Amino acid sequence: MKTRISELLNIKYPIIQGGMAWVAEHHLAAGVSNGGGLGIIAAGSAPVEVVREEIRKAKTLTDKPFGVNIMLLSPYASEIADLVVEEKVSVVTTGAGNPEKYIPMWKEAGIKVIPVVASVALAKRMEKHGADAVVAEGCEAGGHIGELTTMALIPQIVDAINIPVIAAGGIGDGRGLAAVFMLGAEAGQIGTRFVVSHESIVHPNYKKRLIDSRDIDSTVTGRSTGHPVRSIRNQMTRQYTRLEQEGKSFEELELLTLGSLRKAVVEGDINNGSVMAGQIAGLVSKEQSCKEIISEIIEEAEKLLKID
Ligand SMILES: Cc1cc2nc3c(=O)[nH]c(=O)nc-3n(C[C@H](O)[C@H](O)[C@H](O)COP(=O)(O)O)c2cc1C
């Protein structure tokens, strides 16, 4: 399955592992890259020295390319923008904003730049500012989301720009990957299914909760604040929704979510923590290695797309 994305990123299969704060550290990133996809370390809101350490550890586990996802709302975003240049990271993806001020510096360093977008307007703007590709993410995805579904978003972005498009949001197996190829995407970015991989360091409670989830178990909180997040419904999301309905301020709501992803990922508190996951969690039924996940998805997609 050769596409402009697999050529651009020098990877065997057009599968990217989504940057996931707290989840996507060196074990997961190296596992995906060794399995033939592109692994990504998520910087989240971590300080620069923590991210540097993650990059260096990943380099000891894989000689394949991997990327770093920079969350632009992080207080350390600009330091991490410099760090990826110093550490000669191959690929940068960005979330939660517009990375255009950093693009010239990254391009000069030979880094491939792939912003995550949820609208045609931002995709066009990123192309104009020199991005190599975009990740177009539909609102089925886990974590921070936009408005449009993957099904509606991908073909509109594909028609609007000339650089290649990576689809994200709701891809859980080979059918999902084949479907986004039919919509014009040239790779799939997967988050939720990789959370439940052997290499993923999330607490066993988190993995079990995802394996046990049904189709309707995820919910979106934070629409009233302009920062919607998809996670598995639990005590925390119910309380959040109640406070949202009472018209509480962004600051008050933030108090509830501060540190909540860490609480679920590290401590395994799946009732009071934020169990971020996409709608496709209902399809994820077992824990496998990254290599198995990738091979299974590619094999199924190739069969459906009739690629020999
Ligand atoms: C637990 C979790 C944390 C995430 N954190 C980030 C993040 O820090 N930065 C980012 O750009 N996307 C983040 N995402 C989105 C993923 O990178 C990816 O685009 C998304 O999971 C794809 O959709 P899927 O969950 O349906 O596979 C996160 C997703 C999950 C499930």
C-alpha cells in the first residue's frame, strides 16, 4: 500500500499512531514504528526535558522514523518546537491550534510538518504555509475534537488541497482504513485501538474499560466552553455535564478536568479520571501488539481494496 504519505514519511504501511497525551510515550511510538507504521510521542503539557528523554528512549528502541505531537496550548510549546529541531525528529504533528509561526524553522531543519485540522479553512491555510500533509480528524475521535464527522470532512478537505490527507477519527480495522482511502485519504491515523496495545502503558483498568465499551459509551463534554473532548461516560463526565448545564465558567469546569487524564491513564481511576477514547472503542475487543494490529488492518484493507 504505497501512497504519497508512506513515501513522504518513509514508512512501510500508511498507518500513523495518533499523538495521545500521557498515553503515547516511547514504548508505544517505537512499537508502532517497528510494526511498519509511524509512531508518535505526544508532548501533551509535559516539560521539555521530559519530552527530550522520551525522544532519546524511543531512539534506543527503534531505528525507524517516528514523530512528535506538539499540543500548541502547552505552556512549553515553543521550547518543544525548538527541541524537535535539536533532536532531529523526522516528523511533527500539531494539535489544538495553528502552528504556522513554527513551520519555516521546522522546514529548514528538514522536518516533515503535519498539522491536525478539523476544517477545510485550516487545511487550506496550512497548505499555504508549507505543511507537507494534514491529519483531518473527524469528531468520532477520542480526545479534543471538532464539529464534522470523518465521513463528511475527508472528501471536502481532499478536494480543497493538493498535499496528501491523513484521515483520523473512527478507524478501528481494515474496513475503516479502506473506507477513508475511498474518500481520498492516503493514510489513516489511529488512536483508540492503539491505546489497547501491549506496548501502551495505560493502566489495565483503562484498557479493560475500552475493551468492555459499547458503541454508545462515549460522550462529549466541554461544548459550552468551545473545547469539546470525547471520552467514555463516567462519574466525571456526568458531573461535568451537570456543571455545564448550570452555566459554570470555563475556569470552574477546568478545575474538574485538571489532571484527569493522568488520573485515568496512570492511576487507573476510570470513574473520576478522563477515559479519553473514540466512538470506535465499541469495536475494540482485545489487546494485541502494535505489529499485530497494523498487520491485521493492512491485510483486511488490501483485500477490500483488491491490492495484491
Ligand atoms: C487518550 C487520547 C489522547 C489524545 N491526545 C491527543 C493529543 O495530545 N494531541 C493530539 O493531537 N491528539 C490527541 N488525541 C487524538 C489522537 O491523536 C487521534 O487523532 C484520534 O485518537 C483518532 O481517532 P480514534 O480515537 O477514533 O482512533 C488523543 C486521543 C486519545 C484517545
